[in-house]
Amino acid sequence: MNIRNWLSMVLASLLVGCALVQPVGPGEISARGRMLVTLDKAWNKFEFSGQNPAPVSAMWTQDGLTLDVLRIWSGIKSDEAILPKESEASSFNFRAAMQPDELLALFEAAYATGGNKYKLVKAEPTTFLNGSGTRFEFFMDRKADNVKLQGLGYFAVRNNELHAIVFTAPRLAFFPRHVQSVEKIAVSATLR
Amino acid sequence: MPLRSESVPGSTRRVALRLAFGSLAAMAFSSSARAQTLIADHAAVVKPKDIGSDEGSFWALLDRDEADLRRSAFVIHDPGLIGYLRQVACKVGGAHCEGLRIYALRNPEFNASIALNGVLQIWSGLLLRMDNEAQLAAILGHELGHYVRRNGIVRFKDAKTRSGAAAAMGMVPLLGLIGGLATMSAGASVYRSHEFEADALSLRSLRGSGYDTREAAKVWSNLRAELAVDANRHASSQSAMFATHPGMEDRQAKLTDQAKDDAGGFVGAEVYQAQLEPLMHDLLQDELGRRRFDETIVLMTRLSALRPERSDLIATRGEAFRIRGKPDDAASAWTDYLAATQREEPSPIAWRGIGLLNRSWRRRADAVHAFQKYLALAPTAPDAALIDSYIKEMTI
């Protein structure tokens, strides 16, 4: 699902009242699947009831989904896509044998879909989910509204399943405002 | 061109109005007179004085869009490239090039468009796919053909009528862009004759300005070869522009026929490549980012055959093979990477690819050697820390 479709879906869902916004945190909570995180402040969790295709990640925000989005994937199995199944989604399938460089390419493709301009700034090994993982930073120009975004992500593969969190927000003001909270979430993340 | 005749950005209604186009001026020409004209023979396109007229109001909307476009993060700010595009437009379009504002946009798909007010957009994916200046001139000539024939006016009026109907049905406010697209597509077939006319006008103007006209048809044969690798994907799914345009096969056939008695002319492969050179790294990265690996492999095979001395093209094909990951792809990637390292200026990504393949095959020493080569060639690469961690992991 590219960003334009996604924004359309968000708007349409809000218009018809099927988007459920639920505050989460602060404190330890179940983020998605088996992933537990500790929040230093409350976030807004969005759920889209009856969404088809079903969402494959949780979506949280501080200031609204059109501004900042924290996406959380947990328990993505081999050959499952990290984007909702659509006609072209097979290109976004996770495979358990993927190495960090391949996963970086997968997330790049996911965030570049719809014509967004993505530029990896940094990728490095890190500790995530109490084990080896990868941390990456990127810039993105969102085609739908021409907004310059900054992104930060963490991912790791455990028991052949992909777990990841990726935060994106406008480069000016919004990303710097929330990035420390996101770093804390990443550091706190564990699997049940 | 499979190019929309209009720019796209803007609000719902503006988009709906803008997404289609036709030709009013074309009606002023008899078909026999049209057959002999060049782009340069057409009257100058002037801004309407009456801003309250259909054309005047549309022109004003387009000007407003241009202000948005100018601020777009996707605009390629390369004065040398823009100057070159203008120079080619002037060769093929004569004085009409003076009215153009040319924007090269970073988008890996194949598209170009021109608006009634002279805003010409050309996407980087199209630039990557042109083999030479003659092919670029064919594209620019086609767009100029729409421009001088003022094809936009009829399409604007038609779109306005259709968007009015859509609004009456409640489509536009709810569906916005989607509704606009659907409305526009309903009239798409009407405009296809304009595409053939613009092709023919472009080809005559190419001939008149000394280009090799046979290159025009190759644009379409090349693109068809790319798209043919995915039998499940119709060209119209690649870009909305194809929905409003004749089939590539038809256009290729007509252009081939129109150029059949021509021989020679300026091609300009080297001068074109020199202009594109500063962008090549980004263009190739963007191409891989499409994740249309089958198409990328076809494209890189063609481009590397044209320019066998380059390491980046063959290395990019290696990347496409490696990331696609079908049976035997690793072996194909390996062959490409090795070939790329043997060029005069080896591509860093070839060494990274060799390292990654060796790592996956557990050839630790060879992997470390290749990664070290990569880091020596690209010490500030974004993934340098990650690759360094691979080296450490294998040398413990």
C-alpha cells in the first residue's frame, strides 16, 4: 500500500468513523504480537476496523498519522509481506534467510513505494530485542504531499520471524521532538 | 509519448480538470497541411488575456501548480542538465523552446508531460532509458507537438465536463484524486489520435533538425522489451499515462514506417551520456528501488551492451539478480559483479556484492577481502558500519 493509498485510507476511515484511536502508555505495554515495549509517554494507537487488506503492522502517532508514524511489526513469518497484500506486494515479502543488508533493502522499498524518495543515511549493528539487530536512519521525501521526512528504524530476526519498529516524521520539528522517545522504546523492546 | 499532456499536482478539482487533454488548435489545420508542418512552423503559444475564459482560468491553475512544482523535493536542481534539455528542445522546436519552463523530476518511472502554459516535466526514469540525444529529441518533440497544437484546451474542456458530472454524482469530494483519475480515464481513448499526431509532428521536426529519425521508434521497442518480461503486467499498470495513450506497438510501427526512407542523421549517444553522468548513481539506485527486478535486468542488459566500459550498469544488474533471488540468480550476480570489478573504474557495489555472496557461501576470507575493497572504494557509504560488522564477525 503506497503512501497515497494509505493517506486516502486514513482519511476515508476517519470520515466514516471506523478508525479507532486508543491511547497507549506510559509504562510497559504489548506493542504488537509478542513485542513488549516501555513507553515514557502516551502514544495514540490507530486501528482501522474492517480494513481490507488487514494491517500487518501497528501504527502509533503523537501528532497525527499524517505527521508522525511509529510502525511496529512483530512476528512476520517467512514469505509474509511487510506491507498489506496487494497486487504488487510479493516484492515486499520477508524471507527468514534475509541478511541485514537485504532487510534494509526491503524497508527501503517499502518506504519508497508510491514514488517517495528514500535515502539511507546510516545503518549499523545494534542491540535490539536483547540480541543482535540493526539500526538505520534515513531521509524520505514523501511524494503525496512533498513533505521532507526523517526516519529511524530497528529490526531483528528471531526464530525466523521479523520484528521491527520504524518511526517517520517531518524533518523539521516533529522528528527531533519524538525521536528520543522512539529510541527508548527500541531499547526497551523485548519478546514475550 | 506515453506522456500525459498535463501536470498532475494540485487539489482534487484541479487534478480532475488537468488530467486530460485534447487539441483545439489541431482542428484549425487541415490534415494535408498538418502533414507538412514542423513544430517551428506553428504560431507562438501565448497566455490568454481573458483570465475569466476557460483557457485563461485553466492557465492560471497551471501557473499556480508550477509554483508548487518549483518547491518540490523531487525537482533535480542541475542547471547543466536543464540547459541541455532546453538546447535539445530548441533544436527540435525552434523558437517555441523559449516559452518552456523545463523541470527534470526524480522519479524512476518512464514519463514526461507538458502543460498548456509551457511547463515541461521529464522524469528521471525516462532519462535513464534514453540511449542518445536523438531519442530525447523525439520525446521533447512529441511534447512540443502537444504544446504547439494546444492539445490541452480540448482535453481541459472535456475534463471539466466530466468532472462536473463526477461532482454531481458526489465522486470528487469523496474520492478526490481517485475519482478524478477514473473520470479522466473514461475519455482517454478520445485522445489517442493526438498522440499519433504529436509523434508524427515530432518525427518530421527531428528530420528537419538533422536527427536520426529511426531512433524515435526505438524508444518504444526498448520499453516494450522491458515490459514484456512480466506477462501479468500491462503497460497501463506502470503509469497512469499509458491509459490515455495508444499501444506502444502501434506507435513503434507508425514511427518505424514514417522513418523508413530516412538514413543517417545525428544520434548523439556520447553527448547525451555526458549530460547524464552526474546523475547516474542516483538513477541506478532509484531503478533498483522500483523492485521490478525482471525489468531492471532487461534494462541493464541493454544499457551495458551500449556502454560495456561502464562498471555501474553491469553491477546494477548483478544487484538485481542478487536481490531477486531466483534459482541461479546468485551465479548470475556473481558473474556480473566479477565483470564489474574488471572494468577500469570498478563499481564499489560490485565488491560489496561479491562480499555478500561469499559471506552467504561461507567463504570468509574471500568475503572479508571483498568487503575491504568495498570500504576502501566507499569509506563513507551509509552501510559502512554494517559491512564493517560483517568483517569483524568473520575475522573473530
